[in-house]
Amino acid sequence: MLRQVIKHVSVRKRWGLRRGNGSCAEGTGYDAAVISTCATVAFQGLLIAEPTAVAQTTARISGLVHDQSGAVIPNASVILRDEAGTELRRVTEDSGFYSLDPVPPKTYTLEVSSPGFKTYRRTGIEVHAADRLDLSVTLEVGDQRQQVEVTATTELVPTNTGAKVEVLTATQIQNLSTMGRNALELLGLLAGVVDQGFDPSQGSSLNQGMAKYSINGLSYDQNDYHIDGARGIEPGGFSSVFVVPNMDMIQEFSAKTSNVEADQGRSPVNIDVVTKSGGKDYHGSLYYYGRNAVFNANDFSNNLAGVRKPGSKFNYPGFTIGGPVRIPGTNFNKNRDKLFFFVGMEWQRQLPDLGTTLATVPSTKMRAGDFSELLNPQFCQTDGTGNVTGGRYLNMPCLLHNPNDGSVLPGNILPDSAITRNGRIFLDLFPLPNHVDKEGGRYNFAARNLYPLNPFVTTIKVDYDLSERTRMFVRLSRQAEEQLWPYGLWGGPNSGWTSNIPEPGLAFGENHSRALALNLVQVLNPKLTNEVQFSAQGLYYPNKYKFPEKVSKSALGFNFKGMTFPGVPPQSDTVPQITDQWSYYGGNPGAGRWGAGNLASTLFYKSTEFEFFDNLSKVSGTHILKFGFALERSRQHGNGGGNLTEGLLVTDSTWGLTTGNEFGDILSERYKAYSQISRAPVVQIRSWNIEWFAQDSWKVSRRPTLNYGARFSWMQPWQILNGFLVTFDRKVYDPAQPTSFANGLLLSSKGEISNSTFGDTRPVIQPRVGFAWDIFGTGKSVLRSGFGTYVSRMDSNNVFPIGNAPPNTFTTNPTFGNSVSLAEIERTDPFGSVGNISLGLTNVHDNQTPQSYQWSLTWSQNIGLQTVLETSYVGNVSRHQPRARDINAVPLGAMWLPGTQTLGPDTTSQHFRPFQPWGTISAFDQSQNSNYNSLQVTARRNVTKGLTLLTVYTWSKALGVESADPFDSRLGYRLLSRDRAHNLAFSYIYQLPSLGAKSNRAAKGVLDGWRLSGITHYTSGVPLTIFNGGIYCVNAPGETNPASLDLCTNFIGDGRFWYGTDARGILPLILSNPQDGVSSTGVNKTWINPASVTIPAIGQYGNFAQPTYRSPASNRWDLTLFKEFRLREKARLQFRWAAFNVFNRARLDIPNTTAQFNWNLPLGATTLSRGSASLANPDSFGKITNKHGHREMEYGIKILF
């Protein structure tokens, strides 16, 4: 037991451990009692732990010691000493082999000695997290007092592992031209990484996680991130992190991207960050970074909209300090080799610019029913006399119709009798116009929102050397922030998830996180080392309205109770949300309020994670054996994100009699649909994960090294507590009860199923094997390869909605025969018709665990000039990934008349669903697949002076299924949206030549010592897919045949007509490569050829797999110039100036890929099959409508001591 071992201090120094360096922790604002108790319990647990742990942020150094003839030298003394004097000691085995493990990332000196040989001394060895270094030594015959001294170079080629690991050093982290404060920004510099929108220009926050990155073609939920060995990713899947890795508070950043060894984690991708530590001397910094719009260029989207530059600004004052801990008046730590500390704090004051978002809102006249301003002859269609006859203006039809009979209203004036009080109040929630679109005539509102995002970040780390062979650290972290969401919770402008106009209530969250990590390393004997770690981290997101009175029904006088669920009191005083569903022919205002609901009563989410790891490392001959155990407990609870207790209204011009105008329909209360949830319960979910592993790294001889082992992961499915788990089982469904809302349900509250969201899983065996072959024995040409199996876990975000399934809550979507008013909605029975209630659930019989199989082959070559060139083939296949599908979809052809391909008289899809009375039954299982293949080339040069360089190029293809066909998922197999064919990242730090006169000290001080750093990105465009945005029946001009006219009157432009089901959409038919014949680029230019697309004939299919065509590529250049001035012997002053997107290049937006079609009937047509398709929106389809991007400047000053 470690407690017993610690009592013995008479340790042989030849294999013991001495410390002279410290560690870092964080934490202000913690509950002192809780932290004290947690730390005490965890520390006691570490002291009594039996040998078995894992850490992901340390390295291993090993090698053979031999003489000049090649004979091995046993019992040679090996000492690894860091700059603070901390020593790791070993002696070589009878085989001449030694291993130092774990080794914290620092700079070291290696000393090897043996009687009869000169002492070997190698300085300047830089060790990074996850390094597997082979430092074999040849001793020369001679006096031991003589030294052979070698200065290490930094271009060491890995010769001990087949894993593919990329490392960014502290120098690169501090000096590269990065914009944000979150070190995850650095991921974009590494091979195989696709940046899908990680945007540091918007500031740093807890929401800025890894969801915007795909690494080696994998989805974001297959990534893992650890900081000091503790989990950093919050498992809910909200792109959140427990700890944001701050640029000035971390020492090292590494990414294990392919076939890593069994001791290095379960996930196919592992990002490891190490925080800074204190040392023998006091070191620190006082800094300030700032960006202000005064120095920036205006965004191109603003220029196109004629909008002035917004006043965004960012200020980042902070400090770091670390060193030995001394107690005045005592001799404790007088040699500065026992106890060390590091503290970092940063106050982030951020006012981000979200860019200009154009939208259409109701004018003052429209709010009173006067839509005459839409009769604009500049944009509308007119006859010979100048009268408006059709067309569109401000994304609305130029003509307003009478909602009672469909006739055109004179002067576009809606009668007062058609306007309701609620309708006026509703329109007043929209902002007033503030923009004139002189050229396009589409928009009258420009949203430009500047809202503060002000995190306070603290990190504290303490290192303590308990004895010569026992060391530990504790790290505390805290971040608190207030985040405002002007477009609705969790969304941004044009996100599709939330509104494209600012919310009147203004959603905001008072977010905070806490994290604790405790680590203990014990050298048990010369061949045996144990490492134990305990960590706990928590995240809390309470979200609500900042101005609830602006959306309060009672405060506004909005008279609407919503639907009444039996026995459930009213749940919300908030005005309903609204959306127009993008269905107004030819485009629409698109204005509304939608997204997360229940904010008025605080929508919250809490997540905590507890981890315990224990590793045992043993050296046996030329084998390094590692065994480990890990335990992880996850807990989340919250009251949901889509819980619309206030309700959601839908307008649609194609549904019954309407004005044909979204705002006119709101004024006159002509709604298509409404949905509402009965209540928003608090859902609690839990999960356990248990892992163990065995790993051997075998130095077969001086050249080959073989790594092999296996990891075992028993990932328990998410558990939904309190009897809230519900599933649907077709085996217990009774067709004789088509009106029962309990039909087919199994409930955990009744003991019919367990709390587990999926079936009982078993431990997954993950074999790992790799090799490294030093071809010529010089450490300059190395062939490395490996294969491994890895696992991941479905985000809890996917299973949270199950807690809101019936009978816990009911979300109703009643069917209305025509447009409906608010009063009619109030009188509607939420259970009055079948299909109102839908289900979201998981397959409780699915016992699979998401897995990935990875492999790589790498040639690493030292090409001279202190540069290493690596060429790799990297591939993977992912299996059993999460997928949702509707198991209650209307079968193909079910709605056709028997023996025909003609839609029958009953066009209500619900009547044909297999399981009544349920609507959609969206079931999650784990059956999705994907694959990835790539060529990755990396050139790396790390030097103290001159040019430090990292260049990566990736040529890749990622294939899989993202939008699965409900009847055959294989039909959706195509390029994934995260695929980028070519990706180039070029980063560098360059010491500029001296320009000052040698005899002029002033000139030298000003002109010499400048350094330039930069980052350049080039990325291929996003794979595009053409979508069907709607099909509209058009009679031939002059048609008078009633039968022909009835064809269009009864036409339904979806899968019901084409396939006898609405579950399969009508996919466009691609006639040629959509980019053939298109050479223009730029805003309002055509990127997709309109002639390349049509729709299939009735009963026929379009293209499930479309040709490869992409959005425009992008590139970006960032530069930073900086210099340090010496203030005194140990203090320096650094100035820096950075220009991001230095050439002020804009990135073109993704083109409009939604094609709308007319189904044109010939004169006298008697069947729809005689129709033919034409593009209904040729003026907008395939065009790029905007571009974003601008140059931003940053200035900084830092005092280092």
C-alpha cells in the first residue's frame, strides 16, 4: 500500500525521484467546504490506492545503453534532471534497457554513467506530453570523471511507437499568430483536422468546445479532450467544455490522432493539454491583449448591406505567477525543491460582432393592416398600365389577398374587421425596419447586435514532492461568465435553430464551471512505478430572459391561454413562438421567434463528472509493461431545450384561406399549425464507464520496437432516473386500440423496462498494435504503423428528450382542416385526434457500443536543417454510430389506390401510419457507419532561433450517411458534410535579421530582435447537396377545363403524390454536374448551373447520391510581429501587433442549394403524369448572396519575469 511505502524514506537514490518543480491549480469562487472535503477524501483515496492508474499528459523515455562494440551495459546509472533540479533515476536492466515513465513535459538533461566509461551527458531534451522517446546511449571507454556532452536537437523522430501524435510546444502556443484565448484554436494547425467553423473572433466561452472540429473524418462526439489527465469535454454534446484551455496558462498541447496505445485512452482522438507549473525560481507575466473595431476593416457583409462598421471590442487583462512555496520563519522548502505553485487569472471583456444579418420585418403601416408599400413597380410585375399584377417585394408577394375568399384586396389594405388585437400585439414584438435594400428589394431590417460576453478565468496548480520517490499535484479551475443570446438561446444569426431577428426578451445564461484534479506518482522500486489520479468537474447553465416582461402575455395584454391539458395548470406566461416554415412561395420573410422554450421559468442544465484512474508501469528486460484501471461517473439533469410550454405557431400560405403574407396572417390570426408541450419536467440521467487495459512496449532490438495491448471498455448506457424512461415495443402494440395513448409503450416507472436507454452492453475489447522500425539505426529514417479499435459514447443530448416522452409529458400537434385562430386553438382538445402526439425514444434492445477502427502507415524522415518530414496514410472505419429514424413512417405506396400509382382521396398521412394513434416515432439506435481515407504530410522544424515551422497538408475523403432514407439507409451514403478534399495549414515563427548598426545601441534596441509569426490556411469547399424546396402545380395559360383546374387545386407537391408516402422526400434529379458551365464567383453570381437540375416523373426517384461539387474554397493569412525589450536581468517587456486576415479577404457564403419547381400541366391535361418540371426560382437558386470576413487587428503588451 502506498501509505506503507511512504513511511520508508531510506530510498536508494540511484532509482529514486527528486523534485524541484511545481504544478498549477485554479480556483476562486469555490465553496470552500465542498472543495476542502472533496480534496481531502480524494487525497486519502490516493494514498491508500493499490497500484493500478492512467494519466494521459505525461511522456515516456526509454533506451538501450551499450558500449562502442554494441555490447549492452547493465547496472548503468541513468539520471533525468529538469531545469529546477528534479531528478528521475533508474539503472539499466541486465539487457542494458532502461525506462523512465511517467515523465512530465519539460526540458531535461540526461546523464548516463558506468564504471570504466566516460559519463554521457545530453542537454536540452524537450519532452512533450504523450512522447515515446528512444534515447539510446553509446558509452565510450574511459574515466567516469570525463564527460561526453551532447546538445539535443529538437527534431527527434519517434522511434518507439507506431502512434500518430502531433505536439505544439509552449513556444508555439505563446508566439503563433492566434486570435482567441482558447487553445483549441490550435487544432486547425494539425494534419487531418477540418475546421468546420471554430470562430475565435467571437470571443472565448464555455460553449466553445470541439463540436466545430472533425479529426480524421470523425464526428465531433468521437473526440476526447483532457486537461492534466482530467476530462475536459462535457458529455452532453452541447459543444461545451468543463475547462477552457487558456493560451497563457498551458504548457503543452498534443493531439493523438491515430492508433494510439492502449494506455492512452478509449477514444479514436485524444487531445491532451498540460497546464503550467511553478519551478525553483519565481516566474510570471502581467499581460494585456486587445482588439478594437477602430483598427479593423468593415465586414464585407456590412459593406454589401450599406451598414457601418460596428463597435466590437475585446480586452484581455491577466497575470500568471509561479514558483516555490516558502513559509516565513521556517526552513520549509528552503532549497526550493519541495512545494511549488502556479496561479493564472484573466478577466475577459468581450463585445463580439455577430455580423450584419438581413431580414424582413413588418413596417409601421403593416402593423395597422396597410400593405400598400408592397405595390412597388420597381420590383413587382405590372401590366401595360403600370398596375401591379404579381411578383415579390421584401420577400413577400406584392399582392395581399382577402383571407375569407382569396380575392385580391384593393390597395393591399386588410380590413379592420379582419385584424385582431392579439395580431397587433404579436406584430409589435418584431423590431421596426431600419434598412433600405435599394438593389435587391428583399430586406428592410439589418440586425447588428453587440452584447457583452465576460468570462472570468482562474487556474491554480500546486506541485508537492512528498519524498524523493513520491510526487503529487492538485489543479483547480474555475470559469464564470454571463452569455447573452440575442437571436435566441444556443443560436446565432441564420443558424436555422433560432430566429434571424433579435429576441425581444433577450435570452442569457449565467454560466459557470468548476474542476478539480489530484495526481500522485509513486516509484515503488527501480522497475515499478504507480500513478493515481482523481478528478471532478462540473458545469451549470441556467438560462432565462433578461427582459421577461417584453414577452409576457399578462404584461402585453395578449389574450391566449394555449391548449389545456387535463389536470395540468398553465405552464407559461410567455407569448407563443412563431415560424413561417419557409413555405411562402418563392421565399418568405423568415422572421419569427423559435428555438429553446421555457425560458421564462429558467431553462437549466447541470453536468458533473467524476473520474478515477490508476496505472502501473513495470520494466522487465526490454519490455515496458503497463496495466491500468479507470472508473468514470457522469451525471446530468435539466428541464430540456425544446420544451415549448408557451407553444409554437406556424403560418403557411399554402394551407387553407390566408392573406398569402406572413404578417397579414398574423394580424388576421390565420395559422396553419400549433404545437405545445404539457409541462417541462426535470430529467435526470446517469452513466458509468469502467475500463482496464494491458500494454507492452517491447524494444525488440536497437532498431525495431513493437507496441501491443488491449483496452477493455464497459460503457454503460445512459440511465434515465425517476421512472422517466419510455420506449415503444411493436410486440406489445395492440392494433385493436388505435386511440389509446398508452398503446405499445413500456415504462420504467412500472418496471416494464429498466432505466437503461439502450440494451445491456458488454465490455468491448479494443486490440491495439503498432511498430516503429528505425531503418538504419540512426534515428533519422523511421517506418511506423499501427492498428487499433476505439470506442465512444452517444451524447446525452440525444437521450434527454426521452424524459419528455408520454406519459411524462405530451407534445401535441393537432391537425386543423383550415387556417385556425388563437381562440380555436384554445378550444382544441390536445388529445382530440390521432397523430397529435409524437414519440422520441431509443432502442432499448440495441446493445452495441459506437466503435472506430483506425490504422496508419507513416514514414518519418530527418531531412536535415533540423527538419522532420512525415508522410502518412491514415484511415478509419466507424461502426454503430448514433442514428435516428421514424419507425412509424407511412410505408411506400400505402396512400396510393390499390394497384395504381395514384393518390387516393384520403391525403392525411396519419391515417396510414402503422401504429395508431402515434404520429412520428423517432427512435435512436446505433447503426450508422462511415469511413475515411487520407494522405497526410507534415514538415516540422522546432528551433530556439531562426525559423520554427509546422506545415501540414491533408488530402482526404470522408464518406457515410448523415440524412438516412427511412426505408433504406444505404441510399444516403455520400460525402459527409465534414469532408474537405484538400486542407493546408502553414504556421511559422521567424527571427527577423538584425538591422541595427553594431555601434549604435539605440538602433539595435529598436530594430533588432523582432520576430514574425504567421498562420496560413487553405481549405476546400463544403460538399453541396441540392434540396427540393417545394413543387407547385401550374395550369397552362388560358386553361378552362374544370378537370384540369381541379388537378392543380388538389395537387400535393410531396412524396404522397410521387411515392404514396410523405416519409420519402422527392429528391432532385441531377442532369449533369451542377458546376459544369459555371465559372463565375462572387456575390449574386451563379455557382450552381440551374439547367443541371429537375425533378423525376411521378413514381420515379431522383439522385440519392449526387455528383461531387463544393462551395467555394477559402483561405486566410494571419501575421503577428513582436519584440522583447530587456528591463533588467530577469525581466522583459514584450510588444506585439497582429493582423488577422491580413489581406482582408472575404469568404463567400454557401450558395442557395434549395431548388423550387413548377409542375407544368399542358392545356387540357387530365392526369398529373402529363406534367413536366421547370425551375421556379432560377433567379435565386445556385447563387451566392453574401460574403463574410474582414481584417482584424490585435495589440498586446506583456511583462515577463
